[in-house]
Amino acid sequence: MFMYLHPFTGWFNLCQECSVLDGTGMCQSNHIALKKLSGLEDNDIIFSNFSSNVYSPSFYVAVDHERQKIILTVRGTLSLQDVITDMVCDTEIIPGYSEDFLAHKGMLISARNIRDACLENNVLTRAYERYPDYSLLVLGHSLGAGTAAILSFLLLPEYPNLQCFAYGPPGGLLSVPAVEKSREFVVSTVVDVEFSTRLSLNSIQELRDAVLRAIQCNSKPKWKLTLTQVAGLFRGNEDEELPLIQGCSNSQILPSGETRLFPPGKVVFLKRTEDQTQGCCDQHKNYSINSDL
């Protein structure tokens, strides 16, 4: 992530401080990047795992002394292995809960693996031995947000006062009963037209059904419809109805029969409003807030 934000100077900045080698003889660039992005010190980072495999996203555990929080943060989709985890869209029962508490299987397996890694390394135990009065906060974005929300279910029996903040969580994550339960400890944040929260297996199936339905009920040549729509985009007619779907009834879309999954917790929606520009380059993005808290 540091390299994405500093594409031209990132390696130089990291190598300047990269005088310490880890156990494999490799430069600790990930550790240094984490400190630069978060402002954490070495003593604040209790555990970190920067290797990313299928069902095993990167994560770290650190301490926020100002807010008295032990923070477990899960990284979002960044590697091909993360994409594979995203694509395992089957449902599975969340361990320790009733049969109607279903979750995205790929992220549930990831949450279990992170929990097991924390247990094997006594991560949270060591953290609470040092800071017994702190509370647990679980964070994540995108894939990390979904994994963090499910991980919170797994940790809740041992840490009943935990909180979870999920930024841009997947749209197809939890069944309705699980969503209702998650509202007790999960807050999700969605920024304007964020893609990940609108994406789910059901939304993809509905898009497929809508395209097939529109093709069937429209007799115009498809090449002509495509050119008309492309020309409309260049003219800026964004509010015009797509000619491909005019006159088609939504009743023709058949339900997939799969269990519907939804984003976790209480949702805070930030809608982009008009930006303010100060000077030639200083632009402030403004958002209005819609929340079900």
C-alpha cells in the first residue's frame, strides 16, 4: 500500500531505513511501510503477518494508547491469492452459532485462519497481559472488512466487548439472522459508489438475468443498440434509460434460489457532495452522512 501511495519514491524511502533483516534474511520493508503509514512505533506493534496466501490475508495486531484499544487489522484485496478468496462465494455456518447464521465461505475460512494464528502465537493473550484495561477493536477494508466482521463473531465469546469497523465490506457476506446479530458490534462504512459493498453473487446473477431478459425482449439489432448507447455516453446523457432495457418487465427476472447475503452490522453511508477547491491544487472532498445507527 505504501508503494501505491508513493510510486516514485517509495522504494527509496523504505531502503533508507531498511538496515534490519528479518529471520529469512530479507529486508523488513513491510514492517517499515506499516510504521510509516500508521504512525506506530516498534513497541506498539505486537504481531504482524505480511505473507498473503489463499484464505490467509495479511494482518497485524497493534496498540492505540490514546484510545486504549488493542487493534487487529486485516488487509483488503491486493494479491491474486486474495482474489481467489473473494471468489469462493459458497455459504457456510459460522461456528458456534445456529444453522441460519451463514457467511461467505472464503472469508469465513480466512477468519478462522487468522484466529488460529493468533491462538498459536498467543497474540491477544500477550496483548492483554501488557494492557489488561484495553478493549479489542477489529478493523478491515474490502476483503479485510468481511474477514474482520466474521472474525468478530469467532472472537466474541472470549471478548464480549469487542467492536468491529468494516470499511467497504462485501455486499454478499452474512445471512439476515447473522446481520441482525452483527449490528450489536459491527459498524460498516460505505463511501458513495463504492464497488465492493454492491458486489455479491446475487447481484452478479441478477445482472446476468437482466441482460438475458433484455436481449430476449428487444428486437432491434444488438450492434445498433450498443452504438446508440456508446454515443449517448459521449453526449453525456447519463440519465437516459438504456435502450436495451426499454419496455422490459422486471417480473421476468427469475430468483436464483440461493441464500441472499448482505453487508454486516449497522451501515454508515457517505454520499459525495460538491467539492471545495482552495487555490490551484488544494481540493477538499465533502460528504453527507446517512446512517442507521
